[in-house]
Amino acid sequence: MNHLRKLRISSVLKWVSVSYSHNSFRPSRTKLWAIGSSDIVQNYRFYRTKRNDRKILEEKSQFPPTVRRQAQAALLEYLHSTRGLQFVDAEHISRNSPHFLESLLKRVDSESQGVGSVARYLRYHPINEFEPFFESMGLHSSETSLVLPPKLMFLNDDQVLMQNYHVFCNCGFPRDKIGKIYKEAPEIFRYGRGVLESKLRLFGEVGLDQSTLVKVIYSNPYLLVGNADREFLRFLEKLRSAGIEHEWIWKQLLKGVSYNWSHLFEVLVLFGKLGFGDEQLGKVIGNSPELLFESSGRTIFLIMGFLWKFGCTQHKIYSMFSQFPQIQTGKFLKNLHNCYHVLIEIEVPVEEIGSIFCSDPLLLGSCSLKKADSLLRTLNSGKKRLCKMILEDPQVLKKWVLGARVEPLPTAEEMQRSKEMKTKFLLSLGFVENRGEMEEALKAYRGKGLELQERFDCFVNAGIDPKDVSTMIRVYPNILNQTKDVIEAKIDFLVNSLGYPLSSLVSFPSYIAYNLQRTKLRVSMYNWLKNQGRVNPNLALRTIVACSEEAFVRTYVSRHPEGHDIWEKLKKDINPFD
């Protein structure tokens, strides 16, 4: 009998040694939903601890590799033959609990039994099997003491734990990664028979494959806690109706952030009440995932509540979310609060503050304003003047954000001098002083009088008659609100790149107000359609550029079967970052 026992231990030692040297274990391919205790032996995987951790431990170990391999074999024999654990479990534990083995060898050595007598030591000194078990699951040796059951030593005495452990193993979860799930959500391992299988099966029923399931649950163990799985699936179905694919959701979940699925579902319902249809909702959420997922949607409720206090209408809030910028919702809410405090500190009337928040919530939420005292100091201005500027044009807040260089406002004398120069310039164009037309022009033209003259001269120097320039300005005053460099660049592009005569600018002065990308895109598409013989070859520049994009696509792009493809290609080439 003893001879047979020695022969068996010897064969196990030889098997472990060969396996260690070749290190050629390969995981079997398991079917995700074929879950059951009868499959455990057939459908198993072997996993090793991280090579770096093992290498460091081996370098620090006071025992040679041969002794450690013998100890592994003895532990395997003890767990499988003596304690009755399944061979796959015993093998994995013995190979993936190096810290426990090191401690075991030290105990054996301290009792002067010889480091090669681990098998004999285990025969008379039962171990707490949960220590190597939890370590083999991926928990650090310092963490195992925190999760050890207080009154148990043997794994087979906790059949519920082992049953749920095997469910994870059979579903393809790496054995040495299950410890993270146990550490973050230990209650999962107390489920009765069939509960965990049914939860995992739900994910399979919505199209989640095995490898993605492992990644998602590993990153988000809480999905299996309580009713989180059913709340998640309800949320998932709501997003599916909005046209959002499941793969997009899995990408969000792999970030490993904990979410409250019930709250997220309520956010989607709230968006519906605001007026978002399924298609619109899918587009908004798809473009800005953080709008939904940040803080499980809690910030969305806070933003809405904040704006509703100022009387912001449902339509305005709908419009704000439909154009929501690429910014975290928490940052957006913080900006709203900061803007409110700045407006209070510079003594903007309360009713005016409410009006600003109701008309421009998107602006206020996008601006990270400097503090009020910093603005007053940098702008060299008093509160009344600052208040007046904001009430006249809230867009001025964009210039006072953190990181922007803020120049001091001109003094009263400088403003008076600038007004005199602007008046002189306008008189030269034929305006009559002290008339309503003159006052409107003074408000319409931004910039100093000298700058307005420079911009006027840009058109004259390009070859346009001064009388025609004066007419252009009266027809479309905003052309003088462009800087000198911008005007020169747009005239050069019109003549030298697009090949249009200067006379087209006289008949279409608002060309100067459109950006170059828009003009280039429209003209490029028009030229392609013209070469295909699908449009009038003599269309005026105004006709091509001034209409809305929707009208341009409907009227011209749709005339050719390939029109939409060419249009999208040109958009990518001309506006690669749009």
C-alpha cells in the first residue's frame, strides 16, 4: 500500500515537473451557456499567475526550484487525494499560490522536518484551504486574510462558494481573475443553485458573446448583484429602441465604472418627456456618451433643476441638450454655478440673471469664467460697466474664460476718441450726423475708427471702386467687422482660387461673412455637378453659397446619383475635423 502511494506521488511529481518545464497549457474552448457541475472536469482552463510576480518571488525565495516543485506536487496530492477536491481545482490552486507555498515550506523547515517532507507535514497538519484558494483566484496574499471565513478551513465545507466559483470557471472566466469579482461583490458567491447561471444567461440572450461577457463582468461585477442585471437589461432595451447598438454599450462598460441603471433608465425617460424622439435621442447619446453615463445621469437632473429655477422653458432645455458640447456634464454644471456667482458679484439684477440663463444656458455652461475680482482687476473696469457689457451682449463672456488673455478695456477718453474716428469715417461714406441712421451704424460697426478705414482700404486696394465699396458697406455693414487679414485672405481666395471676378463681390458683399471652408465646399460640389452636366453652368456665387446646407443638398447635390457620396467625400477632405 505504501509502495503504491509512493509510486503515485512520484508520478505526480514527474507530471508537475514536465508541465513546468514545457509550460504548454492551453485553455479549452467552452460553450458559454453549457453550465453545470458535470461539465467542470471536461471544460476547464489552466491559468498562471503573472510571470513578473512569480519571477520576483522565485528570486527572493530561500528554497530552490526543485523543492518548490515538490511542494506543489505534495499540495496537489493533498488537495485532490486527501481532501477530495476536483483535480482541476487542486492543480490550479497548487500552481497559483506561490506565497502560500513559500509560507508552508518555511513552516515545514522550521519544524526540522526537512523541506522535502511537505507531504508528511500535510498528513498531520491540515491547512486552511481558503488561503491558497483565494490566492489562486488572483487576490494578493495580504488580501486573503480579510476574506477568510471565520469558522471554516476546508473548501468542501462551503459548497455554495465552490458551486458559484465553478459557474464562473465554466463560463470561461480566468480562474486567476475571479478574485477581483469576489473582492468587489462577494455576495455573488452566496447565490443558491441556478441563480448565477440564470443571470449570466440573460446576457447571452441579448447577444453578448463569451469573451465580451468575461470582460464586461470582470470590469463591472456589480452587474450580477441583486436586480442590477434586470435593470441594466431594461436600460439596454430602451437604448436599442433609440437605435444604439449593444457593442457601443459594451465599450462604455469596459471602462469599469459603476452605474445606477435605474437612474440611467429614468434619464432616458426624462429625455423622452422633453421631446426627444428615439432617433434624436440615439444621435445625442451617441455623440456625447458622457451626457448620459457621467454620475449615472445624476448631473443631468441637477442641470435641469438649476435651469428650471430660473424659469428656463422645456423647449430651451431640449434645444440645449440637442446641441450639447463635448464637455463633461459635471464641468457644465460647475460652469453654470460659476457664471451665476460672477453675475451676482458684479451686481447684475436678479431678473436680468434669470433672463440670461433662460436665453443662453448653452453659452453659460460652456464658459469657465474667471472670478469676478480677477475680471474687474484685469479689465480695469467697474461693476456697472461690466454689467452693461454683459446685458448688451452675453457673448462677451466667451472672451473672459480661464486661459484666455484678457486686455484692459479702453478708458473713457479712448472710447470717445474712437467714436470720433468712427463718426468721421461714416461721414466720409455719406452718412449724415445726428441722424438715426448714423447712430445705428455706430452700433453696427465693431472696431476703432482707424481699423474701419483699414478694412475699407482692403477692398479699394484689391481694385474695387471706392463708390462701390461704400455701396457694399451700406448693403451689408458686417463686412467691416472682419479683420484686415481675413478680408484680404477671402478676396484672394475668391479671385485666385475660385476664379471669380471682383465684380461678383460687389453684387454679393456678404461673401466676406462666410468662412472659406463653406465656400470651397459649395463651389467644389457645384463644379463637379457642372462637369456632369447636372446644373446651370452660369449660377451666381450668391446662389451657390448663401442658401442653407439642407437647401443646397436638396436642390443641387441630389441631382446626381453619386451626388451624396461626392458631397460627403468633399466634406471630409475640406473639413477633416468636422
